[in-house]
Amino acid sequence: MVSDLSTLLWGGRFTENLNDLMVTFNESLPFDKALHEADVRGSITYAKALLQLDLLTDEELSEITTGLEAVEKEWADGKFVIHPAVDEDIHTANERRLAELIGPTIAGKLHTGRSRNEQIATDLRLWVRAQLDGLSEQLRAALTVCAGRAKAGVDLSGGWGSRLSEDLILYSTAEFSFVRVADAYSTGSSLMPQKKNPDSLELIRGKAGRVLGQASGFLSTLKSLPTAYNKDIQESVEPLLDCVKTVSHCLRIAGGECPSGRHHIAGAVVRKAEEKGISIAELELPDLKQISPQFEADIVDVFDFERSVERRTAQGGTSRSSVLGQISAIEAYLAGN
């Protein structure tokens, strides 16, 4: 529980301490501390504006700037000490620490005519702008890799990251074998040592839904808000931070994923079949060999549907022997019950 309301930026009006649960419910520092650099930059700029209005002296501006730079260094070095129940958000935390470093009299002047609503709006813009610079470079890198394969796979339709992942997952299965996912972007199975899981692609597909869900969720929050800032908008910060990190990771993974695919072979097969006016299953081995030497005589098994069914011999599989075994198990169960 907050024991001293004077430690809060808004505490002067109140006489009762906050409820313990309300303290936790209200605080945003656990996630908006990621904005520490943007908050310090915004505060230094605001202090310069106060100087232009003759609300600060040159000496006071120098002390505030030096103090804020020291606060940022503590964050950067992982040495900033958070005071629970006092530091409810990044703005409160930084101003509290600044007052400890340079004294409350000069530090308090930084809050002149300033609202935390304005601070968070400024912080988010500064942070997002910096993140977009990084995302742009990551997107460019991913597009460069994918564009390098575009001509080779021109017969394959494009799509979003989620759709691309789904297609590559499908084409990496034994039934297709058009794509090989690099070991660096795969994981193994704890049960089947020979198995290689395309987890990187599956996670990109899943995280696309996560990002869309967060966007949809916050739009639902916004739909009934009146004009201007409301505390509800605090709920945008955490999903924003998560979405930027998620998209960044997906782009970096996708940038390394595309070169490992052999899906241009699939495009060439489709094109060959179209040129001959036949289905893919009707292509002969010499035609396929012209496309890639990787094709062997057993490629015909891919288009032999009966043989494909018979390959599934495990319990619950589709082969004739497996199905008969399941029928026998059911008959035995019925006979005994």
C-alpha cells in the first residue's frame, strides 16, 4: 500500500491511501519501463522548452539534463531501482529518481504545466518511430531474400507471412517434399528422433493470429471512448510493445527461412504440366528430370493414391491392414461387452 501520497504526482488532492489491489491494478511500470529512453528524451526536450519560456534558468536546465542522463544510464546498465507502489509508471519512476539525484526543488520544475497523458503520447511516438526504423530494415532484408527467389517461383502465388508459412509447412511434408526447412529453423521430436519440426514456420503462422487478436481487442476498447485521453488507453501500451517485438522476430526468422526452400521446383512442375496441357500426375519421369535431377523413379508413388493410403500402417492409419486391425479391435470389444 502507498504509505505517503505525497510521493505520487497526483497525490495532493487525496486523503486516503490506495487499496492494495488498486495499486497493482493501476500500475503500468512492469511494461512501460520499455519506454525509459523515450521518456528521458522527451523530458530533456520539454526542459529546453521551459527555458525558452523563462521558467528555467540555464543552470537549472543543465542540472535537469545531467540528472536525466544519469537516470537513463541507470536504466541502460540495469541498475535502476524500482520502488514498488510508488513508481506506478515510467514517468513517475523517472521523476522520482531525478528528484533524488538533483533535489526535489529543481526536479519539480520539470513537471510545470505537464500532464502524464501528454508524456505517454510523446513517449509512444518516439518509441514507435525508433522501432519502425528497425522494422523497416528487417522487412527490407526479408523482402530481399524472398524477392531473390520470386522469379524462380513465379508460378507460386504470394501472400502474407502467415499464408507463406502455411504453404511452406505443407510443402515440407513427406507427401510433397518440395521444401526443406533448414536445421537452424527447425526442432526435433522427443518421441521420434528422425522427425524434424518446422516450428519456425508454425510459430510465424501462430503469432500472426496473436498480433491480429491484439489489434482487434484494442479496437474493441476504443469503440466506446469519448474524445481525449482516458485511462482505458493504457491498455494499448502492453500489446503495442508485444506486437512490435513479435513482428520483428517474425521478420528476422522469415528472412533466414526463405533461402532454405526448394519450392521453385514445384512452380516449374506446374508450368511444365500447363505447357503440355496435362495434370501433374501425368508428367513422365524424363519431364521431371529436366526440371530437377532430384526426381527419382519413386516419384510416381506420390501420385499413386492407393499406395499413398497403404503407407499409413501405424495403429489408426489408413492402410488396409491397419483398418482391418481396427475393425477386429472393435469387434473384440463388442463381443466382450
